[in-house]
Amino acid sequence: MPDSTPRRSPYSRLLDKATRILAMRDHSEQELRRKLVAQPAFPGKAKVDEEPFTAEDIEKVIAWCYEHNWLDDAQFASRFIASRARKGYGPQRIRQELQSKGIARDTCETAMFNCEIDWQEMAREIAERKFGEQLPTEWKERAKVQRFLLYRGFFMEDIQSVYTRHT
């Protein structure tokens, strides 16, 4: 008995995949491309008789996502900065993470400039949350605070301001 169900085109399957990916959270263009190209994690999940995705299909889906405002690297960068800042990460680390996600340097710099976050105040709040209201004044303990904030991605000027404002 012949299969009467119509086969879906690779483009429509790819568009569904992109829709599912973008419904979960925002993605950069590079992240979306990587996920669209990726094969299913489980070998049995892909149907053997389905046509593979072509580069042209991927380009059409990416263009469709931009056209319908589902994909926007500038908007992604702004939201990502806000999200990572809420989790206590500094500008240096956020900038590096954005670039690893394929965000162009100028887009990243524009988003950082427009974010309206007081990084010095944030560094102070994070240090107080971790080390207590009275930040340590002994050199060895101050070095711990400094290393912690450097690891979190704050610039040295922001870290030094924690002590110059607070002492």
C-alpha cells in the first residue's frame, strides 16, 4: 500500500525547526545557523527517506526569520547583556560571551554603550553580597575580592571603585 501522506519539503521542515528553536529563547544568527545545520542527536530520529537540508534552504530560513523580526543580533545582544548582568557578570565577560556567539564587535559595543548599567555599582553590590556589607580591608582578603570580581568579568577600574567609594 503506497504512502499517501505528502512529504514535507526540506525548507518547511527547516522552518519548523527554526521556529521551535527561536520559541525557546533568542538566538544570534550564528547560533541559529549552527543549530539548523546540526543533525539530530539520536540517529533514529531522522527519517531515512527525507531529503537533507541544503545551504540554500538554510539561507532562505534565515532570511525569513529576519524578515519577520524573529532574528535580530542587536536585539539579542541587548537582551543578553541585561540577562547576564542580572546574574552578576561584568562587561568584559559579557562582551567575550557575545563575541563567542557570533555577535559582531560593533554591534556588541553599541549594545554595551546603550545598556545603562552602572558597572561600578554592580561590582560593589556583588562584592557585598559575596563578602558581606563590610568589605575586607586587609590586603590578602582584598585580593580575594579583586580576583572574584575579575573572574566575573569586571574591569580593574570598576573593582577599584568598590574600595574608593566605600572607604
